Amino acid sequence: MTMARGILWIALTVCALLLAGCSVSVIRPPSASAFMEKKEDKGIVNISGSFFWGDLIGDEGKFVYKRKSAKTVEQSEDWHEEGWGYRDDEWFWNLSFSFQRNKGYFKYGAGFDFSTPFVQIGFVSDYLGVMGWSNLCLWEFEKIEHKYFQWGGGISLIEQLPVGNNFRVGLTQHLSRNGRESNTVKSGAMWVSTGNHSAPVFYDEIGGGGYVSFAPNDSLRIGIEFRYGRDLTYKRFDRSNDDEKSSAVNRYTVNLSLVSW
């Protein structure tokens, strides 16, 4: 446990030093496999790495992405005169770290989704779990003119089947409000410092997935999780097509989690 905590704090320190200025609001669903680990009278440490693919949103490429409903964004005259704008740059990978603890069937924890602080709370048993999560930075200090509520979080239902003492399989369903990466830019310039470069964009998502996990020893569990998510906020349009036909925005995630106690 001491070694695991040491590794975690080193990783957090490196992220803080290298990634200052990254978003503290961007958030995606945390690992369900890790959340289902319960150790009475013991805290656990989780380190997870995720890879994303599918309809990741960027400013370049064949497709353009638009909200399903119109949304007015307040922008000042200086915003237009100085040539400010937004640049979508959704990441294809992520790291997260968390401390978790349970009291009976009640589970709680806190951590960082990359540089975003978040909390978790829910119910955990051997066969069923309910996980809720939320970011903590709700104010607008990261944005210049893109003003709207920066809350991200969600809820997930988890069904689990233990196989023997060390192996588990599970299914998940989730409903969430995720935040993805976007940045403020100035016309004809690279990224411009505005306190923080990040200007995250939020979207609603519904999805599900599954996981397998196993314990190679008495103090470590490894989980591999797959998750599918359907974007409920944005639609995809082909830049080369003028008929305005749209298609759904789908994202896929593979997560590897290491849980130690």
C-alpha cells in the first residue's frame, strides 16, 4: 500500500508540473471495474489508463460536428475584434488516479481525471453496484466567452459476476455529462495564453460496456474494460456533402485499471 501511494503521488506530481494549464473540468466516466473493488477497513488506490476512438472531434478532417439544438454563446466586441475563436482537439488517451474506501456497502472516493479533480459515491456489493461521479470545478475561469455551466458527471449501473476468488466479469450502463478538450486560439497565431488555454465543451452521453478483472496476488487487481457511448448533444455532418444529412456521434473506450490496497 505504501509503495502504491508513493507511485500515485509521483504520477500526480509529474502531471501537475507538465500539464499546468490543462483543463480542470474535462471529465469522462471513471472505471467501473475499480469502483467494484471493496475492502472493508482498507483504502484502495486506483490508476487507470484509457484509449478512445470513434468520432473524436477535431477542427480538421472530413466531418463537422454541430449541436442538435441551437445554443447562443455570449461574445463581446473585443472577442471578435481581436480574432478569438475555439479549436476542438479531443484527446485519444487519458490517465486517472483515485483513492477509494467503502463502509459496508457504501463506497466513496476522490481523485483526478487527468488534471480534473472529481469525487465518487455509490453502492457496492458482490453482484451489483451503483456509481455516481462529479467534477468539482463548476465556475467559468477556464473560458473567455464560451459561457455555460461546467458541471460534468453521471451515474452508472454495474452488474458483476464473481468467478472463483480472483476472477470477475461485469456489465455496465451509464448516463453522463462528459467534458471534452477544446482550446482558445487567436486568428493567425498558435495557442494563446489566457490564464488557462483550455475551454472544455460538454455533451450528454448514454452507453454501456463490460469488463473483466483478476487478482494476480493478494494486493493487486487488474481490470480491462470496454465502453461504448452515444453522444446525445452533437451530430456529425460531412463537409463535402451539401444535403445536410447527419449521422450519430459514437465513441469507444478501452480502459486498463490497476487497483492496489
